[in-house]
Amino acid sequence: MSRGRLQDDGRAWAHPGARDPHPVQTAADVRSLLAQQITQLTVNPDLDPVRKAGQLAQLARVALRAIELANLEARVQAVEAVLRLRKDDQTLKETSP
């Protein structure tokens, strides 16, 4: 997998006919992107097996970290939701006669 080149203004070059990239904004987005790249790498029969193994190992390490962060992100969101509910419930109790 080669590193992308940058245009003079700092934007990455796009391959002709490439579709618009899906924005990567969360750990879940990274996890999804990595899964796609791992699949493409795995099914490519033209790559040197040793090089493919190294690239898969690197992507797997990053994917594992993205999975951990996505799980953590979901847990934090759940805790925040419970805290909001408790706060809203407490506010209702304080304003009720």
C-alpha cells in the first residue's frame, strides 16, 4: 500500500474514477475503513506473500486499537446518556410541587 501524494495545495491526489471518500470522523469509521482495506489486501493475489503478511499485521494492529477505541467510545456515550437521564430526572423532581 503506497502513501498518497499531495498536490501543491496540500490535498491528496485522487485516482481517476475514484468515488468520494467516506469521511473518517470516529473510531467506528476507522474500524470500517480498516476492515475494507484488510479485505482488499487479503484477496489481492498479485502481492508478495511476505509483504502482504507485514501489511496485514500492521493493519491488524491498527484495527485492534480502533476496535478498542470504538468500544470505549460506545461505553462513554452510554454513561453520558445515563447521567443526562439522572440529571433530567433530578430537575423534574426539584421543579415538581
